Amino acid sequence: MGFLRKIFGGAAAVQQLPTGTITVDRCGRVVTSTVSSAVSPELLEAVGNDVLELFREARTAQMPLSEISVHYGSLRVTARELRGGAVIFLFPQTAMSGTATPARP
């Protein structure tokens, strides 16, 4: 899944990771998305195509998958196959994801 390179490009920069859900059809076209419109549609299609390619390669290797979950240092990607298409969940993992600390008086 080389889409992390597509998110960050060639230069390292601080930016918000995509969060939300993408549904793609069997051709990799985005059908629905709850990801912010600040994320380019091309990036969402690239993520969808990478996930579909992984499902196809697993089927070719006679190891069909119905769900995958990939954990990067700061991003978790979970995808479920849907009759050739897929629903993809993007969850940024941040240091702020833990429990809230009460404010000091």
C-alpha cells in the first residue's frame, strides 16, 4: 500500500491525516465518502485502488480475504470487501487519542 507516499509526496510536511470512510466500486471509483473535502479525490481513488489490488492479489494466491487491517505508526486502515468493491475506514492514530487529562486549577 504505497498510498502513504501519495499523501506525503516527496517532501516531509506536517499535515492532517485523512479520517473517515470511503466506499469504492469494483473499478476503484469512489461511490461515497465521509473523508474531508480537503483530501483530494485522486488520493481517495488511489487508496481504493491499492486496497482492491490487495484483495485481488490475495484471491489470485488462493487466499481470499474478506477484511484487512493495516496499522502504520500514525494511521490505521481497515477495509472490507463488498462484492468486488470495498468499504475502507481510515483512522488516524495520534497522541491525543487517549483519555483526557483534567485541567489543573
